[in-house]
Amino acid sequence: MNILIIDDDAIDRMSAIRTLGESELTLDQVDQAPTAEEGIRLATQRKYNVILLDYQIPPYNGIEVLREIRGSNDYATSIVMLSHSNDEQLALDCIEAGAQDFVMKSEVTATRLKRAILLSAERHHLELQVRDSHDMLRRLAEQDSLTGLSNRYFFDEALKDAIPKAERNGKQLAVVLLDLDKFKNINDTLGHQAGDIFLQEVAQRMEVPIREGDKLCRLGGDEFAILVHDLVHPTQVRLLVNRVFDALAGPVEIDGHSLEITASVGIATYPDCATDAVGLMKCADVAMYRSKSLGRNQVQYYSRTFHQAVESRVRIENDLGKALAANQLLLHYQPQVDAKDSSLVGIEALIRWEHPELGLVPPDEFIPIAEESNLIIEIGRWVIDTACRQFSEWLKAGASTNMKYSIAANLSARQLKDGGLVSFLTSCLEKYQIPPASLELELTESSLEQSLSALDMLNSLTDMGIQLALDDFGTGYSSLSHLKQYPLNILKIDKSFVQNIDDKKQANLLKAICSFAHSLEYETVAEGVETKEQVKICRELGVKRLQGYFFSRPLPAHQLKSRWLS
Ligand code: C2E
Ligand code: CA
Ligand code: CA
């Protein structure tokens, strides 16, 4: 056992050495230091099992020396304080500062000292174990076990620390959020194990271009974040992101599959975007969201304008679920007229959302959101039911006039996969006593392509006698012969062809579309007819029905009735 005695009193040192000799401890080496400086020097240079430290060692007090030794010595040395005083508070202060025991000089006997030394060594050993496991817990708490990167907890803490520091030093910070594109597909199609390997590879590649002082973390799932310190100019972050993209380029090979890594990135800076951690994260998130909506491998800086756009989208997402129950959805109706005599031949139901605060929200802003969830099924059924009920009321009211027209509703791709659609439609037509041939369902080309079972569904609908219209015709990419396999009755020519009729090329295109449609015996509807000129050309081209602002905008039910049905 190696022991160091630090005491300015030569007699006390001698007596300690004598007592040690009587203690039956195995002593390999016993050193003495008469000053604090000498003691600290020895304690840092040599490896002692125990240091006996005098509390009074002018000009210092023992606690100062104790702290110095604890700060510079990382060998497992236990420290026993020796003092003439028996002040309990003093003893506690010493223990708190890192001593393992406190013994009064007047009470030192061989047995007492031996016990103090042995117990101190044991106590210190336990303390170190506790410290190690504490460190390990901390690492676990701050580390992402899958990738070995720091985790969200660490990131949040680091960001909270970094902001006041940046403020003091007048520096800028950046938060870079990176979300992998289409990661869910990998998990879904290749399994979670492949997903894990993919994430590990991403983490490894991303670490390469990160500067020493910056922090890369995995926030969870497929979301990563980089905290950039000491930002001088925003271009610096852009360069960093370029380096990250470079590092991520090149496929990852998993189970014989070659997978590309692409990611959407959002950047927010302190203090420009926000001055607190929560605000900064939110801004980076908004920017990332914006990148996502632009496609793959996009980078966006936070800006206030798209903050508002995202905010209203989030708002719509949150509120849409309640819209139906709260009676906020309604239908407007737009007439379609016979091109020959402008008489009413059809009515298209178009959905609207009367949001209590946002006002009338157009369908382009909420139908795509409803389509991302199953909400579209419920909303779609509501549309069909409401349109049919309204239509049957009009029919009854006008039974004497003998006017013939149909009702049309738009159908989303997702509704074609709804196994219950056919029976729902059957009972709806029955309930409202509507001849199936008076109902038209409008579909888009993309919805036909999204599902293999779409064809079966369309066949069942035509078997029922319902009319099927292809909406926005001409904007899709499917070949014309491909279309022929679907049992469609009506082509609704997209408004872009009708509206750009002044352009010679577009006019020729419209002509070609019409002759194609007529040669295959489709009924044609021209959408978006706004001017007299457009009416004239559509008539000349033999289009059967016209729909557009020239005749009427979509109207609330009562207005449609008073203007068109009486
Ligand atoms: P769409 O089916 O192509 O509907 C025609 C859109 O063109 C309507 O917009 C209509 O207001 C507008 N429009 C009509 N005439 C003119 C015109 O002369 N000029 C111009 N510039 N526009 C005209 P709206 O009502 O905003 O609907 C937009 C889209 O939302 C619809 O396009 C349809 O795809 C979708 N949608 C509307 N209602 C429903 C619904 O109940 N279910 C589903 N799944 N989608 C719906
Ligand atoms: Ca339509
Ligand atoms: Ca359309």
C-alpha cells in the first residue's frame, strides 16, 4: 500500500508514520509532504492508495487542497482528512468535497487509523462504481442505441445550452432538420431489420462531413438534426448540407436491393427565425415540411410566408375530422348545359367547407388531406348521399316539367378501393328513388392507375347502370388505347384545353381530343367555359355539353333551384 502524508507539522507527520507502523497494514511506500504545493505535486505524479491530509495547512485550508487533488488526480486514491478540530460541519464539508473520512488527530490510534484507511479505500471504490454506472446511464439516456448518435434528449439539452452562449458571444446558430424521404417504404416492404441497417448506414455517412464542434443527432424514426455553432453566414449551413447530400449519395445495398438515400432538409437560424429552443425547432420543422412538399432532396430555409401556409395546413388537418359532425361541409352545384340549346342537362356537385374561422375552404385545400387518411371514405359517402337527396328533391318538385338532367359527384381514388361502395350506392339510389342512369361519377386518370382492382369496381358500377365520367381528360399520361379498357361513358375535357383556345397549338389539341372522343363514341363535356368565343368553338367541334362560369358558377342549392329549375 502506498501512502502520502500531507502535513506542515513535522511532529504530527512523525506520529502518523509511527501509528501506521503499528497498524499492521502492509506498507510499500510512505511519502511525506510538508507543504500543500509539494503534496499536490506528489499526489498528481505518483499513485497513492491513500492520502492522509491535514486540514490546517497554511496558507490554505484542507478543502482547497482536497479539491485541487481531486481535480488533477484520476487514480483511485482515497483521502482521509486529519484535524485538530471536531467541528461536524467541517467534517461534512470535507466529505462533500471528496474526502472519504475525517478523523480527529487526538483520537488517532493504530486501530482507528487502520480502520479509517481500509474503510476509506472501500468507500472510494464504491463511489467510483456509482460514478461509472451513473455515466453509463447518462450515456444511455443521451445516446440513440441504434445508430450510436446522440438522441433527441441530448439535442434538446444542447440546444437549450447553446442559445444563451450564442447570445453572450454575439454568435448565430443553425438547426438543420433532415428527414429521410420514403423511409416508410423500406420498412414496409423490406422489413424493420432492413430499415435499421439503412438508418445505421445513413448515420455513419452523415457523421463524415460534420465539423468537430457541431452536433449530429438522431431525433427518432428517420429524422436527424444538426446543431451548427458559431455560424458566421447562412451560406455556411448550405455548404454543410451540400456536404451531407454528397455523403448520402450512392445506393445502400441491403438484401440484394439497391436503395438510394434522399432526404428533405429544413433550416432555421438563431436569432433570425426564433430566439428560443422550442421556437427554433418549430421553424426548422416548418421549413422541413416545406421541403417535403417540394419533392425529394430539397432544402428550405425557414420563412414567415410558408410558416403561415403550413400553419393553415396543420389547422385543416386538425379540424377536418370534426367538419362532418359539425355540419360544416356543404355542396355547391354547377350546371352543365346542352351545347346546342343551352338547356340544363347535368349538375355537378362540388364540395365546400365552411370553416368557422378560415371561411370557405376550397376542395383543393382539403380533399388531398382527406385522401391521405381514411376520412375521404366518410366524406365521399356524405357527398354522394347529400347530392342524391338534393337531386331527388329537385326531381319531385319539378316532376311536371319533364326536364331531364343528371347529377354528378366526384370520386377519389381511395373510394374505388372501398369494398362497400357498390352496396352503399345501391341503397342510396334506392332510398332516394333515383334511376342509376341519372347518376354520374367523375374519376381522374390517376385514380384509375392507382389500383389494379379499379377495373373490377368500375365494371360493377356500370353493371348497376351508373354513368362514369373521366374528369380532367387530357392532363393524364395514359395512352388513349389504354383508356378504352375502362367502361367509361363520358370524357370531361380539362379546362386548360378550353381556356387556351387562342393558342393555335392548344386549339389543334382540343380539336384532336374531340375527334378522338367522338370516334370512340364518348359523350363529351367541356369544362371551364368562360367566354362566348369558347362556347362557339366547342359547339363547332361537336362537344355535347358545356360547363363553366360563362353559364354559371357553382351555386348553393337554393340558388341553383331558383335560377335553373323554375
Ligand atoms: P373538378 O372536378 O375538375 O371541378 C371543376 C372545378 O373547376 C371546380 O373547382 C369548379 O368550380 C371550377 N370551375 C368550373 N367552371 C369554371 C370556369 O369557367 N373557370 C374556372 N377557372 N374554373 C371553373 P372546385 O369546386 O374548386 O373544385 C376543385 C376540385 O376539387 C374539383 O375539380 C375536384 O377534383 C375536387 N372536388 C370537388 N368536390 C369534390 C368532392 O366532393 N369529392 C372529391 N373527391 N373531389 C372533389
Ligand atoms: Ca369533376
Ligand atoms: Ca375537371
